[in-house]
Amino acid sequence: MHTERPVVRVAGHGAEQIAATARDQTDVPVVEVGSTGSPAIEPLLIVMNEGRAVFYTNATTRDARTIAVALGDASNSLSDGDASVTHADSTRFPVPDLDGFRDDRSVLARCGWVDPTVPESYAETVGFSDASPESVLDAAGDTLGRGWGDWSADEPVGPLWEGVRDRDGDPAIVLNAHGNPGDVLLAESDPFSVLEGAAHVARVVDAARVFVYVSEDDETARQTLETAVSAYPDFPTDIAVVPGPTAYRSAEPTMAIEAVEGNHRLEARLRPPGPDVEGVFGEPTVVHTARTFAHVAAAVRGDESATRVITVAGDADEMTFEVPETSSIGDAVTAAGVTEYTGVLVGGRFGGLTRDLDVTPDPDALAERDLGTDGVLEVVGPDRCPVAFVGKRTQFAADANCGRCVPCREGSTQLSELLRDIYDGDLDHAKIEELLRVMESTSICTFGQHAPRPVRTGLSEFGDVFEAHANGECPAGQCSTTTETETKPKRAKP
């Protein structure tokens, strides 16, 4: 027999009003929690009662009132909601049979379940650990960095920590929660796990300061992190939340450091030396994403962490969830309810475009297929033109780069022009391929190194479609010579 008192949780943006309405109608505990990772069905109202979790998607104040009254009246019974599941583990999110949810929640296990601003809520689920530096290195040193905003992206983090620890100076840490949906979700919904990972690394490198870096546009993440930082019990060093510019490039590790230092013009730093040698205010610095720190915390407490936080976006409802590294990208797209597409850009803003999703999300498998590892799958819908899609992504690179290095600044502009030439019947494979090679091999940072990938993979995967455009045809019926060539004036050719 279940004797625990019912609990109502309200998840996601808009939860405050729903929760307030429920509290007015019942003395049952009502808890506001962070997003679950599926904003399209939020506010999500979750009722735990008699060993079952019942889910009400896109909840309204009317739903909150009706459910609260039913909970307070023994003669009433709850409706079945949009999904329900037997749930005996009160420490983790109960996974419903709804698009965007999978059973493989490890680092996301508390997103949409705990109060992200109350340390006791986190402590009651997994607790806080002050593991020794040696045990942290042993447990988490082989963890791979996640995301293009991580200085150890796709590489074990342990050697970076040891190098920073052994250098002269006062080491610093930058917790990079800028931009990537998975990082923002963790910052909003489970900040204490991210901060715990940073606390572990701070002890390993004997950090003097930790900077939590977040986009100034991510207001919920910033406010939640500020509250969590203030409430964190016995953080081992000085820590501050620093908002930075919203621009995509601002998440690049050295540009993140520029923003933390207060510089107004963000440019990638020349390397070597890297941040691990000369980072924030000249001190050796560890730069990891929020996802990396969450995986570090999971590894230290012994949780299975051979997973990837994946966001499906683009021509689909945005959803962030967790998948095993042994699953496939196709499984993730299917879990998001996507059944038709022209292709998927795998791996972030400058990922690889492909139709074949039979590839695992581990870095080696993705690299072998020339796909990205940033954890975002951008769906290109069934009626979209891949040539137009690649062209717009290249124009973004031309508009949004920092301007520091010639290969990226001039290369992205020239690449955009070469793609517009296709609509005039000029598809110069040799010139495009040479420009892609130069940009990838000589750009300072990963922005310029990765920017060629959508074009390279687009040509490989959709070569026949590019040829059709050079012959004046768009198989998708989306493009015309006029609309595509007049989007931006072409520079005079030398």
C-alpha cells in the first residue's frame, strides 16, 4: 500500500502561474521544477499519487484547478492524463510514453523533477560529494569533453586537468553554459549537478576562481545559476556567474574567456598557447561545457555516463534527451517523432548533412562519417532544398565570424559567393574543394575549421541536387535564380 502524500510538479516555462493556481486549491505540495527537455509539451503537470506518475501536457490553469480539487477530495479521481507510468524511484524523473522521452536518463535524470534552486532537493536525490582530487581523476579522468565550447572536446579531460594543476599561477575554471540547448537545459533544470562537477575539478586543479558563463539571452538559466551558486553548500573556491554576448561564436573557448574578462570585441585567440597555459587573466584555465561537468559529477558518484545529451531541432519540435553511445542518430530522430526529412545536419551549427542516420553518436563514429559532435540534430524537412539550406548556413558563417583570421573571414565570404554562382550555372567543384581545405586547415578556431563541413557533406550527399541547380532546376521547387542570387549583392570578382 502506498501511503506517501501526493505531490504535484509543474515543469517548464510558464510553470509559475500553473503552480500558483494549484496551490490555491489544495494543501498538497506543489513544486516548480525546471524544463524536462521537451518545451513543446510544457507547462507539464506531473502528479505523483499512489505509486503512479500522471502527466498532463500543455497544462492550463483550468487543468491545475481541476486536478488540485480532485486531489483534495477523496470522492474524486484523477483522469488518466496524457500519459501515466508506475514509478517507485522518487529520486529521478519517471519517463512517460511521450515523444522526446527515453529511458536512458542519467545526467538528465533530475531535469523536470527536482527544484533547481533548492540544494536540499538535489541532496535528497543524489547528494553532494567532496571526493578527493585523486578519486575524481580516477573516476572521471577518462570522461570525454562535450561540445565545441569545450577545450577538451571529444578528448579525455584528465590530461587537461593535470596540465593545469602542474603549471605555475592561480588556475581558473570556466563553466561554459553558453548556447547549446543541452547545456542550457542542465543550467536551468539541474544546476547543482553541473556545479558539483565544477567543484570536483576545482579541487583537482586547486582553482582560485570559477566563472559560470552563460548567454545574456538565457535569462532563466542565468537566474537559476545565480540562485544555485549562492545556495551551493561549501563550494571550494570563489565562483561567479558571468553573462556574455548572445552571438553563436561567443561559446568558442577562447572567446568565452574574452567575454569573462569583460572585453567588448570578441575575437578568437591565437594558439598556442591554449587556455590551459594562458587563459583567464593570463592564468592556466580549464574550459568545459555544462554537459561535461554533469558527466564528471555522474562519473564520480558511479552513475553510468556512456551517454550523449542530444537535441533535435530545426523542422521539428525542439527536444533534448539522452541516448546511449551505442544507439543510433536515427533512434534519436525517431524518438522526437520525426518520420520524414530531406536530411539531418548532425553535430551543431556547422555539423555534417546526411540522409543516412545509421551511425552511433560517439565521436569516433561521427568523425568517420564527417559529422559533428556538438549534440544537435537539425532536421531539414521533406520539402526543404539542401542547396538553399547549405547556402544559408554558409552565409551565416560569413556574417557571424569574429573576423580575426583571413581563412575564416574571407573564406566564408568567398564560399558563399561560389555557392551563389551555382544558380548562374557555374558549379566549380575544384575551386570549392580547395577553399574548403584551406579554411579547415588554417583557420584559428573551430568556428572556421567547422564552417566548411555543411558544404562538403552537402555536396557529397546531395551532389545530384547541386548539379540540378547548376542546370537551372530545384528538385524541391523551393529555389529560383532570382530569389537565391539576390539575397545579398555579390562582390566584384578580381
